[in-house]
Amino acid sequence: MLGHPKRTAQSIKLKIHELGLSLRPQYVYSANSLGRTLGISGDAVRYWLKLGLEATRQTEMPNSPHYITNVAVRRFARKRPELFGGLNRIDLYIVLEDEKLVDYILENYPNRNNPLKPPNRVRCIETGRIYNSYREAGKAVFVTRSGIFKAIKFGSTANGYHFELVDK
């Protein structure tokens, strides 16, 4: 150690912070940052986690973020390439780092995948108008789609309007 005092873990962390570096390994994404990189929502990435995308957590706390490596994303893309269809070539290559895989995905799956189930149709009780989705109803009465969902689930109002599901 050439006569220098031994550095503590805390002093090393402070120096790393001063230099603007991160303690996390490179190419590790959270669900939101992976979604931003690919041009999709973080919710879509969290759905992929349920479908088998491997991720780790720093702690076992319920709301702690998942950390996803590009190796895990590449492995998942090989198993489920249809989920990556229709994404931007450059964004895919940045994450997957495999030109052949990117070409295969874009050639065989040129469009984004469709939702697994169709949107729920809802009716405004006051006006009688039927909307094709929670989002469409929310835009009409200036609330979010979750506001419409909660109004239906709990029998409350969304911006003064009551809603119900419409049978298909």
C-alpha cells in the first residue's frame, strides 16, 4: 500500500460518485430504461418479466426495481422473438447486440404484437354513450383510463360520470 492508509468502502463509493461513475455494471437496464431504449412502455417490459425475462433485484423488497442485463434480453428475444417485432432496428441492435437476431426478428415479425385480449367496451350511464376502451372513455371525460377502471370497479364517478362495462 506504499504507506497510504487503507481506503474504506465508503471512501471508494464517494470517489466513484465524484467521478460520475456508477456502481452498477454497464448494460444493465431497469424495466423503464429498457422500455425507453426500445421505444416501448416499461409496463410492456414488466409483462415480459412475467413471461420469463430474467432479472435480478438488489433487495427482496416488493417494489424494488428489477435489473435486466442485455444477455438476458438477448436470451429472451431468442425464445420469444414475436414480442420484439416492429421495433426500431437501431434500438434493437443497441440492446441485443446481435445483427443476425435483429434481422431475423424484423424479417419474420415486421409489426408489433397485438394485445392478448381486446379492450373492454364501457358505457357512460349518464349519457348512454358507448366507448371502445377505458382510454377512449377517459379522453372523453378528461380522466385517465385507470380513473374509468376504478369508477367501474368501485361504483364511483370519474369526473362526475358513472360507467359500466358493456357485454360483448
